[in-house]
Amino acid sequence: MATTTYFQTNDAEVRKAAGVSDALLTVGRIVIALMFIMSGIEKFMGLDTTAQMIASKGLPQPTLLAFATAALELGGGVMIVIGWQTRIMALALAIFTAIASYFFHDFWNMPQGAEHTNNMIHFMKNVSIIGGFLMLAAVGAGRFSVDGPCIVHTKAT
């Protein structure tokens, strides 16, 4: 006769066993999100300027995209800092960063020179940020977050 065993474990125990430091995860979450919070605030304070920049790239509905961009950066950044829906927001901001990098740091369309180099550096910085968001999406917010204490896994074997 087969038996089924149920046990519960929380993410903090799993991360501890894997050697992940919740304190470092918290600091990393805050640091990666600060840039987006500041950028979102700036965009809200200058929606017209942001819309003009979006329009200059030939994208549709620049005013709507400017508002959506500011809301995603500010709201997503705050959500990552407090650790609420972190995995979803990390994926959303990774996708957003990839799209923004393609349209606004397209160094491959620029002649060699200072502008080319500057945009290549920004593009590669954004690739690194995308990597950070993907790692955050993989491991979650950590114990010191709104999400952290709430997550309990039940596994049947």
C-alpha cells in the first residue's frame, strides 16, 4: 500500500538551505528599484517631455505610453521595494527595460562616436538590470517583504 506524506515548508527555509541571504536580497531589491522609482517620478513631472521623446521614436499613442511608462516605473519600483508581487513586477520591469533599450538606446543605428558609445553603455547597463530582474523573479522577494512571510508551500509526495 502506497502512502502519501504531506509536509509544509516556507521559502525562507528553502533559501536558507540554499545559502541565500534575505538581508542581501532585500538590499538588492531596493537598490535595483530605486532607479525606476526616481525615473517614474521624473516622467510624471514631465509627461509632455516624455511623450515627445516617445513620439520622436515613431511609437503610437505617446501621451498614453508616457503615462503608462511613468506608472510602471514608479508603481513597479515601489512594489519591488516593499516586496509585494515581486516576481510579477520583476518580470514586467525586465520586459519593459528590454523594450525601452531597443527603442531608446539603439547604438547599432548610430555612427561611431560619443553618442554611439554612450548608448552602447546604457544598453549594456540595461541588459545587466534585466539580468537582475530575472534573478529576482526566480528567487522572489525574500523573507523581509510583504510577499515573504505569506508564502507557504505544500507538497504531496
